[in-house]
Amino acid sequence: MSTAVAMQTEHAPIVACTVARDVQNFDLLIEDMEAELGETWGDLSIADAASFFSQPDAEALKFAAIAMDAEDESNMDMLVGVIKAATAKGIKVLVIAEEVTPIALHQLLKMGAEEFIPYPLPEDALKDAIERMTKPPSPPNEVVNEEQVSRIKPVGGNLEGVLLPVQGLAGGTGATTFAVNLAWELACIDKDDGPRVCLLDLDLQYGSVATFLDLPRREAVYELLSDTGAMDEESFMQALLTFNEKLHVLTAPTEMLPLDLLTQEDIEKIISTARSNFDYVVVDMPSTVVQWTETVLSAAHVYFTTLELDMRSAQNTLRFIRALKSEELPVKKLRYVLNRAPKFTDLNGKSRVKRLAESLDIKIEVHLPDGGKPVVQAGDHGLPLAESAPKIPLRKEIHKLAQSVHDTAKSAAVASK
């Protein structure tokens, strides 16, 4: 039975923004904006705000919150310009002021600001002001394409497991980190009746899954790969290692091997055996495109590709897409994962992401924030992020993605009954 999974984790449009000399001086405002709007707001400097309001990216803005203190009274002309630019575009303005003279406030309100709140913010003051001006749209909760729910392998059924390869489109884009943590999140997604998950490291030369999970490399892996004709389910399972009694892992071999050691038939048998024994099979692919890349892509439900917001990733993505199209391979299976994505308050960064996607004619559906030092430390200690740094935003995003995959599989299982 052919299967396919389509992930849709695009962020909701920015409906509000703060305008400040330094928004970090208004930490209570940041907390209240996050509480009321989630990730649907951003931050602009006073100098950039007026010009941003005239850009297409500002079309979804409903209101702007100007945060100011006594030092900003010397910039009244710029603040007035921001208010005029906002109101000209139909963007409502809220002024949040700390120790500002009544004359300055009167001038801003006269120029078109609709609301005023003193800082520190009284309880529920921001919420009430937003309700008076506009009601922000709820961010989308659905990250799975429901049109393809019925085509996904039901967890615990008799069909083959979901195949999720991961390939980096440039060095250092976090492909292995993503693959390892996605596999672990899937393995732990249900404490009572967790799915069986297998992680295959098919980077025969520089595969580092074993390092990321502090697992030994065994000669049994080379013996298995060098003679797949004699491989059966028993020998395949014996070659796997188990991490924390939940995740089964086929590590890379102990020595560097040529990528053409494996043929398309070898890969097809390995993947088929894995899928017949596990609910989910995550594959860490080599960054190099080889003959059997086609085999994995054709069998995959979703083929994740990691990239970053830079020119090398853009050029490699374009070349990768062209190569697949020239061979008439299923490009639609590709799902683009942006590593070190801009923070949700970084409107200029989000504009760059939008331009990158438009120039490549793709949808960047998964945005992973920069994990920073916790990612390096997790790799050095041989632990998934859920075990070493469970509260960082990167781990939460991968968990959310894993949950959407599993929920889709469960929905398909119910629909097939």
C-alpha cells in the first residue's frame, strides 16, 4: 500500500508588533504579548518601523504597540512618523509608556494612537486593550495534511512502517541532530503503548548517530551490510543496538566504507526488513546523493531535508531539486526543515525566510530554532535533547512534529477500521 505524510508547520502570520528602542527594557510587555498572541507577534526598532509598515509582509498586521520611556521623548518626531505610517496602512496603535510626560502622550494620541497603557502593565490591561482594538486569529493547531491521513500506515497494524529519511542539504545543517531527536521523540510519544521505532544510520563514512546516543560501533553492522543476501529478520535484529530500552539503532560501521558498497537492492531489503518490524523507521542519510538515494526517496513517506538561511543552502537546494526532477523522481515528498530559524519576534529574519522560499519555489514547513550550546552538550554526552535539555525551544519543536506524525498515524488506524 503506498503511503505518504505531508507536514505543514508554517507559522501563523504576524498580526501585531512592538516598536521600541529596546524591547528588552519592557520584559513584562514581552511576557504579556507572548501570553496573548503566542508566536504571532514580532519586534521592530523605532528606526525600522515606518519603512516596514509599507512592505507586503506588514499586510497582516492588526496593531502595533509602541513601548517608550522618558528617554524616547527626544525621538518624538520619529514616533509620530511611526504612528502616521501605521494608521495610513490601517494598523491600529497602542502606546505603552513609562514615566512619560502628559504632553508627549497627548501628542501621540492626537496623531492617531488609539490606546494608552502605563508601564508596568496593570493586570489584564494589555488583554483588554487588544480586545478593544481587534481579536487576533488563533494560531493553527493542525500540522498534518488531513487529505493524506487515510494513506498512512496505522500504528500497530499489519502494514509496513512509516519511513522518514533525513538528509542535510549542506554541512552543519543539523540533519543528524534532527534525525536522532525525531526518532527518540517518536519512541517516547506514548508512555503506555509506545510505537516501535528504528533509527538507521546509512552514512557509511561519517555517520555519527552512535556518538549522539553513546552507543558502540560493532563489526556485526559491516557483516550485515556486506552480505544482505543472507540477511533475515533475525540477523537484522541482532545487528541493532537499543538505546534506553526504547529506540533500536543500526549504527554506522566501525570503519569508513565506500558509499557504493550498498546497491539499490541492498538498501531496498534493509528498509523493507526494518519497516516490517517497526512502526516508524527514521533514516539518517549521507549528505552525498548516491545511486540508492532514489530507492530511499521512492519508499519514503516524507523525505526531510535540512537547510539554513544562507546562500550555500539555497544553491544546494536548487541543485538537489533539479537533479531529482531530471530523473523524474517524486520531488513532492521533500519536506524542508529550516535549522537555526529566526526567532518569532525577528520580522526582518522572517522576511528573509519568505524570500528564500519564494526564490526556490518551495515551502519551508518546519522551522527549528537555534539550540545553541545545549545541542553540542547533548551530542557530547550521548543523550537526546529530551533527556538533557527538555525545555529548550528546539526540543519542543521536534516533539511537536513527532506528535503530529503519530497523531496522523493513529487517525489513519481509526479510519481503516
